[in-house]
Amino acid sequence: NAGVTQTPKFQVLKTGQSMTLQCAQDMNHEYMSWYRQDPGMGLRLIHYSVGAGITDQGEVPNGYNVSRSTTEDFPLRLLSAAPSQTSVYFCASSYSGPRGNQPQHFGDGTRLSIL
Amino acid sequence: SQQGEEDPQALSIQEGENATMNCSYKTSINNLQWYRQNSGRGLVHLILIRSNEREKHSGRLRVTLDTSKKSSSLLITASRAADTASYFCAPGRAGSYQLTFGKGTKLSVIP
């Protein structure tokens, strides 16, 4: 049981490049979410999904796209990277999300630098 | 935003002492969760306390919740060097799918 797996662990991009951060879970969780963590800012919610085919915006969605074609995967896309998107990105999952009094399981993060 | 706010921002104690961290939030909640983050790692869930509960224990951890004051506290008893980490609270607003986090308390336990 691998839990929540994020790839890559580290990435350096140039401004304007695009990339996809991968997140996969093997716990059959319906709810998945993406956060970014910046120094002094805590964790901020980017996007979340309550099931395959259903996504919604969080606190800071601008510049990011998501889709959820399967229960297991929830990729985060940066279409045109900007230096302000330099951050550590965390993916999390749970059975039913915050509504269902369920704990979130986090991946170990992707450290992204944009030059 | 349902963001919790942890206090203090940083805490340094000797091994064996107790550590207390506080969390305040703004609106009605369904539950409140506490997480730990070791340096360079993801968050790990510690305890979830529901809005109708006042206290919950897990090993050396004790969490209290006062919904009238919109506050929670996390007590770690007999701290160990391995408890050195950042601790976050996450108030879960009833009916919301968005779980938001505070900025955390950075705990240092000195051997």
C-alpha cells in the first residue's frame, strides 16, 4: 500500500514552460486535493476533487488546471509557469473529504523552482 | 476562509517537558484536525476532534476543543527530540469540501 505518491520530487522550470505534477493514490479515496506551501504562508488549497470527473477551485486556483479522469489520479497542470509559482506542492486524499470527518493523507511533495 | 491560526508561531522546550499549541478559528466547524510536518516531508494526520467532542487523547497527545471560544489546543506530554516538527490545525467547516490550514507552530525539542 503506497499511499499518496507524487512525482517528480524536484523540478526546475523556465518561465513560460508547462508541466504536469502527478499525484496517485491506491486507497480508493474519492476526495483528492492540491496545496501549495510557501514560507510564512502555510498551506493554501489550489484545487480539489470529490470524485472522478468532478473538480472545483480552492483558494488560489489561478495559473493551475486539474482534471480527474480516474479515482486514482489527480494531476496538476501549470500551463505557463511563472516565478510566483515557485513553491512546494502537496497532494492529499481521503475517503470523503472534510465533510465526512476523514483525515487527509498527504504525499511527500514536489519542490518546484521556476527561473 | 476557514483558516485556523496557530499560536505560538515557534516553541522551544527541553526534552521531557510538555508542549502546548493553540488554534483559533472564525466560524462554525464540523470538526478540527491536527497535523504534524517533519522537515522536508508531507503532513501527517494526528487527531480529528468533532464539534460535539470536548477532549480527545491519542498516546501522548491530548486535544481539547472549545466551540464557544472557537479554539482548540494540542498538548504533547513528555516531549521527545523526535517531536521536533511543525504542527498545523485545520478547522473543517460544516458542509464545505475545502480544508484550510493555518501557518503552523514550529516546535523544537532540545535533547
